Amino acid sequence: MNRTDRLYALREELRRTGRRGRTAEQLAFTFEVSVRTVKRDISTLQSGGFPVWARPGPGGGYVVDASATLPPVNLTPGELSGLAVILAHQEGQPYATHARTALTKILAVATPADRERAQRLAGRVWVDHAGPVSPIDPGVRGAVEEGLAARRVLSITYVDENQAQSRRRVDPQMLAHGFGHWYLVAYCHQKQAIRWFRLDRITNAHLTSQESTDRPIADIGVPPATSRSIALE
């Protein structure tokens, strides 16, 4: 790691640890440098205006001002996964790398339980970067998102490619984007099998009180070569 990268990483490590701080010895071990190098790097950060100082006494170390740290956040797993979906569609665009870094910082201060739920949900969204996105009814989209996040059975009205309408009760498994459309991948109670429902062909959807059952991702199939999971890193 060159010095510029180390200075940035050192600053982010101190921002992440907040009031807990880090001793010079801990930082030296983390970045595989000498304590003297850490002290010289801290001095450089201070000269550049970064609000870090040495806390004396037992349990002391380097800490940063509260204004430079991220406060606890209360984003829901759906909100975290939503950010990941947006970022997946912005890969290669200006500031996309910065946006991904911002999400990583948010995840670092999320509670372990929220982070685990967000990672589980994000792992059940596939995004294909080929083609535009067809419009989806906001009410349908909201019900589908909540059903997937809360693991609840959905009751949907679906119109197939032949314009035949049917009512289904389904266990939502995944959301997948491909071939210009978003799909709800779900276990259909009537067919007793996994089915792919185009979201723009679902005319009505609402949650039931019944808990849904997750099926193994392997049962759903293999995504197209141009798509991938948005699993949070």
C-alpha cells in the first residue's frame, strides 16, 4: 500500500472507530508499518485539517472529532438493498465508485442484525445491465418489495402473454432484472413450482398474513451471463 492510499485508509479507520479510537500500536499492526510511521502519518492528517488527536491515559489512543464520524443509522434492510440496486445500474458512471464507498461506510455502522437482513435480501436480487426497464405500478412494486423483505405470501393478479388473467398465491423468492423487464421469481402455490412473473403484468398485489418459505437459490436457476446478484460487500 503506498502512502497516499495508507493515509486515506488510516483516516477511514479512525472515522469508523469513532470515540473508541485506536492506539498507534493497533494502527501499526493493521497497516503493517512501524509505530513511528503511524505517528508521522497522523501528523500529516492533522496538518491537512483532519480533526484527530491523541487521547492520553489508560485506554488512550488516536480519536477523531464526533463531527468527522458517521452517526448510527437506522436504514431498513430494504433501504440498504435499494441503494445497492441503484448502484448496480450506475456501474461505470461518474462517481459510481464513490457511491459504492458510501454504501460500505453505511453498512459498517449498521447493526449486525440489520446488516445480516440486508445482505440476505440483497442476495435475492439479480440485476441484468442489458436493456431498459419497463414501467411498474407503484402499488404492485411496493407490495412485492415488502413481501420479499418480510417473508410474507403474496396474493397477485397476473395477466400472461396471451392476456389470460389468473389469481395466484405465491412465496416471493427473488427480484430479477433481465431482457428489459423486472420479474418476481416466486413459488406458486397453485402450480407447486417456481414461476417467473413479469412485474408489469401483475395488475394487483397485496400481502397476506401467511409466512412464506424461502427456497434454495439453486432451485431458481442460473442468471444470464450479463447479470449478477447485488449481494452487499
